[in-house]
Amino acid sequence: MIPMAELRALCSEIGCSDVATYINSGNVVFSSTATAGDLENAIERSITERFGHTISVVVRSALEWPAYIEGNPFPKAEPRGVMLALSKQPPKSGALKSLRERAVNGEKLEHVGDAIWIHYSTGIAKSKLSPALFDRAVGSPVTARNWNTVLKIADMLG
């Protein structure tokens, strides 16, 4: 786990401004003129150099965020059971089919834009849809956030 104060400092040091984090979630909101790919690479490299951890970073712009809010295919579901999954690269063909085959506890999955949405109708704890399975099915690293976090990030973005 990386302390959020240190993550904010790291992002500032690589040229990001207006840096803010949301709880201990690893979510960072900032301003930058760099591309998403360049930011992902710079943050990953800096985390490895400073903390010795090799982790995948997924960056989305503030301009992309409203589409996630509008694209939630499960707006009436319990917010804790709805997850937005974003990947570094676009999901490969067949990713949704592969994930649905593993959805054995009533999970529902939808692909909207560049996101995969999951509704864990019986809760996340009993699901077989592990982070490693998502990475394999999608073909690149995936990060997921619950609906409450998605809304909080939208608030932080203004």
C-alpha cells in the first residue's frame, strides 16, 4: 500500500498539478497536459523507483468521466454492488463472453464504451470474477471502482 500523501507528492514531482487523492483507494485526480499513456508510464516508473512496487496505472481524462456516469447500465442497483472496470488497453474480443461464463453468482456484466460494468447482485465476496481473471479475459491490466467512488471522483473533477 502506498500512502496517499506520498502518491500526491510523486504526481506533483512528475509535473502534475492540482493533485488530490480520494481516501486510501489509489485514485488520484490531477491536471496535466501529458497524454494518458505518458502519464501511466511516468507514474508506474516513479512508483517502482520510489517504493519498489511494480503496479499498473490506468489514467482517464476528466473529459471521459461524464460518459462513465451516464453509461452505468445498473443505475438502480445497490451502489456498493456496481463496479466500473477500466483497462489499460481496449478489452479484447470475447472478453465479455469469457467473463460472463465465470459469472456464477448472479453477476451481470455489460460493455459500455471502453468500460466493463459489473453488478454483483449477491455481493462481491462470493464472486469468482477475480482481478486476475479480469486481466486475463480483457488482455491488459484492469482496475475497478464501485459506483460510490465513481461518483466521488466525478465530484472531485467538478
